Amino acid sequence: MTTTKSARELAETYFTAWETGDFDTLRGLLADDVDFVGALGTASGIEEALGGLRGLGQVLEKIDVKARVAEGDEVITWFELRTTVADPAPTANWMHVENGRIARIRVTFDPRGLIAGFEKRQG
């Protein structure tokens, strides 16, 4: 007998895996056709989504979760995104789960600090 993780458990595992750089675990959580829309860009499909997570993961220090609300297949996580290049960014992340995998992700935060931090890092 197999058990499917709840949407809340998937979200918890997703953030832990991203914070620790465990992209193999992340791959197993995402639907092949995952759709991501965020303040810094969009991604269609698992490879693009993992690429975006890896990119931001290069400067990620901590995901400081403040609250998580789950209802059925929907999860909203409110957290501070802490990076090496900017002040903490209060962030809202919504996920939709289908067939035991994360199918849609929407993220919103003020990206100005991160953009400026990336520009300084490259310059």
C-alpha cells in the first residue's frame, strides 16, 4: 500500500529540499508539466522550474516560514526569503497539487532588493 503525501506535507518537503539544495527530492515533488509564475520570471515544465530554483538557490540562505495554510490541494506559505545578496523579502507562495505532485506555483514578493543584489554581484 502506498501513501500519497498531503498538499501541506508536499509544501513542507519542497521548502526543506530547496533550502538544503536537494534537487533530486524537488524533482520527485514536481509534476512533469509544473507551471511556475513569480516576481522574477516564469517556468513551464520540470526542467525550467528546477533551473529557476537552482538559480535562486545559489544565493539562498534560509526560508524562514512564518505561516502555512492548506485546504485540500491548495497550500499558501508565507515566509521571509533570506539571501546573501539582499535584505529578507516577505514572500507568499501558493501551490496547487494534482495527482500527488506540485502542478502550479505562484510566488509574489517585492523583487527590487534581490534584483539590485544580483546586479551588484555581477558588476
